[in-house]
Amino acid sequence: MNKYPIGVTPEARLKLIEKFDLSDTHHIDWEYIVADHTKLQEFIQSYKSFNWNIDEKYALMAIIVASYDDELQVCKEEETMWDEIRSILITDLEIHIDTIIYWSLKETDLTPEEIEEDGYLITKRMIEVYEFCNILNLVGENRWESYNS
């Protein structure tokens, strides 16, 4: 069993729907659909000040990162909120490893050039976090093998 969260639980989803008055549509990518860059600061402050459990932190960070990616479409040079997000990702690294890997595109077959051209706006920042935290060393190259046994 993998010790890192790898998806939004129904319980965490319901808690966030209630707390932030989010859509409750049952989409597979719910956490990306409800992302809202206009609520980004509210999401960050709530993450830092509310006593969330691990699954709720995972789900809320997924929304925060997707919201920040949306924010970068409006303001490509935004750094203030990124500094807060980066700090949370590093502080709660074990909770957010999957999120960092997903947005850094480190488990894709894309070349650096393809990542530059086709990656998310947040990808460069997430690659920096991935490398700073030496995530490959933490999870190993074959982290999915534990799911096959």
C-alpha cells in the first residue's frame, strides 16, 4: 500500500463543497473543475488556518494548485501566492507528492522541449519543487509496482 494520498476521497470532497460552497457535480476531475483563481487566497488561508485532515489537505491543495495554474493565465509573473503554495507543498510534502509529480509532468514521456511547449503554466514551478525535494529518491522509479501486488 502506498503511504501517500493519490486521489480525492468522497469525504474530503464533501467537506470542501460545504466549506467553500463548491459545485457538487460528480466529475472525475472535480478538483480541477472547481478550481477558481478568484478564491485562491481564500483557499490558501483556509489551508493554513483550519484543522484539515490529511485527505482534506490533499484535496484542497489539488484545488489550490489548479487555481494557481488558472491564475497564471491572468498574471504570468505572480509570485506572492506561489511562495505560500510552495512553502505548504514542502512542509506537507508527504501529503502532496502525487500533486507535485502530476503537475511537474515528471512521470510522463514528454521531452523537456515538449514540457516547455505543452506543459501546464505551473509546470516549471512544480519541477523546481520536485527537484528541490528530491522526490524521485523518496518515491522511487517504480512507485506504482506496489499497486500490482
